Amino acid sequence: MELREVLLSLPSDRRPVEQFLQQQGLRLEEDVEYTVIAVEGEKIVGTGSLSGKVLKCIAVESSLQGQGVASRILSELVQEAFRRGRDHLFLFTRPENEKLFTPLGFTPVERMEKEIVLLENRPNGFVHYLVSLREHRVEKGVSGSAVVNCNPFTLGHRYLLEYAASHVSTLHVFVVEEDRSVFPTEVRYRLVQEGTRDIKNLILHRGGPYIISSATFPSYFLKEASEGTRLYGRFDATIFGKRICPVLNISRRFVGEEPYCPVTSLYNQCLREILPQYGVQVEVIPRLEKDGRAVSASTVRKLLIEERWEEVKALVPETTFEFLQSREAEPILDRLKKKPDSRH
């Protein structure tokens, strides 16, 4: 048996991998960037892929399970991830397959029984994250939460956070940390920080790898809703409600109404389904509107591409507008014009 890298850009390489995964009840997800196959002769007997920090689409022919094939595939994927400078890795699998990966250094983060389990290669990674949050716990009053991406931070985001903060004693705001947006993570975090500095009961957090990330909710970063979107959305909501909310004494989550993006709309549905099971009320806030249209980051990005600065100015806080006109923003705007279909 040998391992081979396949070039998914070639239909002749991609098709056999898709067919093998279909036979195993899986699908080749569109965001994979590196794939290997295990072959005997010319027959595929196993495969696995890497996407960012996530190992996925791992499958081995049933007759060869327990014979070290998965171990060899996983080892190759881990080494490739390390070569790319990624050392904190995650993988999704079915609960019945968890035992295949725990001997290889992966420990469970969370599971939904009979559906899915997320593992990571740091024994206490999630525990350390929760400990870092605990120092921001507020015992008195009602603690609420919001999770935002802000690509970039708009008056719509500001309206949501201002409304939420006025309805709770403490508002915990998590900025999505996954660097898959045109505006880099640190820029998005800073724009939220500067644009909400006057909201005194707001505590700002980096979302880390456990809140709307490629690990907990990979479908969020794809252009269209896929078969796994609802499953991943429910899983992300479960981690938030079951593990994160108790640490920060959170009993409410605020989300913006989503008239445009089907993935975010479906995610909101998952939050409304899952979070009440953990004592967390979900409140959907109608979008701020200007001239009869919801204020959105996607609209701002479109206006930036078209260099319609006066219209941009009407949709973003002054701090965001100042950044957009700075030299620091120039390479970001150049990237935006080259990649106009960016999501979130």
C-alpha cells in the first residue's frame, strides 16, 4: 500500500476520490486544499484531506480498518499541516470512529451523540480556552452575548450591539477569529473595539477556534448552504450553549435578522433550536435600514469596490471610515477588488 497526493483540480484525480467517499457515506467538501489517497495497485482503499487547521473527509475501506491505514493517512495530513505552519489541528468524525483517532493524540472537544464528534490534537486546548474566558464572568445581573464577523464593522453591527447592551447588564461580544474574510482578523477586532468603546457594559473577546470557526462550523465559510450546514450549525450552537455560556453566566444571545445569506439564516434557526435547551434565550434583532434596505457589510464591500465613498460613509461608524481611508487599508481594498465575491 502506498500514499499519493491527488490534484483535485484535475477531474481524473477528483472523481475517484468523490466516488470512494460516497461509498463510505461521505462527501468531498469544496474547501479542501490537500488530499492524499491510500492505494493498493490502482484501487483506492483510503483517503483524507486537509482544510486550514481541520483534517476531514477521512475514510478507509471497511476490510482494512484497524490495520494502520487511517494512522498513515492521518500522519501524512498532520505532517503537511505542520509544513504549512499549522500545529493546532481538529478533525470531525462519527462517534463510532472516535476510537480510531484517540490513540493518535486526538482528544474530544464535544460530541453530538450518534451524529458527530470534534477532536483536537491538544489535550487541554478547549479547557484552557474556557479558563481564559472565566476571568470575564460577571455574577450580578443578566449576561448576554453576540457573535460578529464585521467584514468590515458597519452601523448595522453597531446598532445590534448597542441594542443588545441596552437589554442586559453585561454583553459579551465574540469577534470571529477565523481569517477567511477580506478584512483580517486583527483589523476586524480593532474596528469593533474602536467602534464600541463608549458601550461601557460590553466585554470584547476573540472567538478563538471554538466559535464559528473552520473547526466548529466549516460550512459557514462556504458560499452556499451544503448538506452539512445544518449539522455543523447545530454543533456550533451546542458547544456555545453547553460549554461556553455556563462559564460566562450567559442567558441570552442576540442575532441580527438575516434577509440575504442562506447560511447565516439557517444558523440562526439552529441557534433558536439548540440554545433554549441550555437555558439561553435567542433574540433576533431586525436589521438597521437605510433608504429601505438593510445595512450590511456586503453592501459596504460592494460600494468600496465601486469607490462610492459618500455612500460608504453613510453606512459605517466614523472610526471604520477613517480606517478605510488610511494607508493601512489600501492592500485590503486591492484584495477586495480582486475578490469581489467574498462572503461574510
